[in-house]
Amino acid sequence: MRLAGLALAFVSSCCFAFSGPMAKYLITAGLAPVEAVWTRMAGAGLLLVAVLAVVKPRALRIPRARLPFLGLYTVMAVAGVQSLYFVAITRLPVGIALLLEFMAPVMVVAWVRLVRKVRLAGAAYVGAVIAFVGLAIVVEAWQGMRLDAFGLLLGLLAGACCAGYFLMGDSLGPDIDLLGLVAWGMVGSAVVLIPFAQPWDIPWEAFTVSVAPQGGTTLPVLGAYLWLVLVATALAYILSMNMVRRLSAAVGATVASLEVIGGAVVAWALVGETLGVFQIVGGLIVLGGALLAQTATSGGEPAPAPDRPAEITARV
């Protein structure tokens, strides 16, 4: 059971790692970031709803009393995280955008201690400090913030939305099926983003061409989109849902953090992005601090439900 869970966590992280790089092909072809998010969410959401309607219709039933929870999940955990992340990767390397988003566990630690007044193990605070030091190294703060400041802000906001979903774990009970929540969350986020994405104005002809991000490999845009929907979204979420049932939060989150490294590797291989020594070293420090802080919460009364953090860290 444990080995199966580790395998699922590893594979789902590898699937999620393609999110940013594949999205860059859509953006290079002429789609705005929010349009890329909309096509991803709409495609994956409709696919999952259709599949669940056939194989597990019960999963699609959301109790009326839980609709506000679904709404918050849709706006914050799906639409918010995805939109902010996709805009961030237009201004930052994929690996750095992912690192910023993976500050979420540290943000949860801060919220639990400062807002909920819950006492945490000392390792939680040590991990938070280490993560912030690592982030300062990633952005080379001593050089006067050489990275795009707005991109950094967007990445951190994406992390804040992700942290919000960690905290929502307290309210996720057995009356909501995880797969149904994900499916409706994706469809709902596509609906929420309609005024911003304006799908009637999306340059659909972009899906008929082949492009290469600057310094990257040439790929058909339609192929990149199908991979984004089928592998980096639908399959990745399904695998992560099954992984959550088999692993503890700490172990699942540790393996899921491979998404950061995987995203940087895929971005290097496909879209020609490179990370310097400071970004690599700082990134490893950020991950170490975040994982230390997150693992420490398991010893006290953390905000996330016992099995939620692994699910959330693997949602990009």
C-alpha cells in the first residue's frame, strides 16, 4: 500500500511538472495567460465530469449545504492558483514560479500560529526561516531583485491561494467526493473566468500551428494542449487523489515536491529555460525549509486535515 502510494505520488508529480512548460506553448502561440488557463480548466473539467458521469456518478453529487465550500474552492484553489501561476510564468522561469507557489506550506504555518493561535513545534518556525532565506537566495536579493518584481508578487499570491486551500482542508468531510470536487472545481473555475478569458475571442487558429518558445523545442500547439489537459491536469489529479488515500501528509508532500524540480527540468528540456547556481541552491533550501515546516505541523494541531496537504501541493 505504501509503495503504491509513493509510486502514485511520484508519477503524479511528474505529470504536474508539465503544466507550466506546456502552457508556454499556448502562450507563445498567441493565447493570453488567462485564456490558456480557461482552455485547460474547461477541457479537463468537462472530461472529468463526463468520465465520472459514466463510471462514478455518485462522485458528482455535492450536498446543497456544501455549495459555498465548492464555490470557495473553485475561486481560490483552482481559478486563483492557476490564473496567478500562468501569468507568473510569463514573467518568471517556470522553476522559480513553482518555488514561489511552494511557499504555501510556510504560509499555512504562519496562519495557524498567528491567526488560529495554535502552538506548533519549533521545527515549524525554523523551517519557515530557512524557506525565506532560500527565497532570498533564489531572487538574489543582494543584487537588488534582478527578477521581475510583479512576477514575484504573482507567484507569491498563487502560493497564498494554495495556502488557503490547505486551510480549507478542515472543512472537507466525507460527504464530498474528492474526484467530484476536483471535476466541478475545474468546470466552475472555467465559468468564473469567462468574463476575463472571453473564450469567444480566443484565437482558436493558434491550435493549428507549431511554435517554439524562445530557445525551446518546436511542438504542435494542439499536441501541447492535449498533453496539458490529459496528462498535466486530468491524469495528474486522478493519480494524486489516489495517492492521498495511501500516504501520510508529510510523506505525500515530500514526494509531491518533486514537481518543482520536475517543472524546472521539463522547462529546461522543452522551452530552453535555465536556472543559475543561486536559483538551484536557493530552490533546494526553500524546499527543505517548506517541508520541515509542513512536517512539523503534524505534531501539533495544524490547520490542514490529516490527508490534505499532499493533495494540495500537487495541484498545478
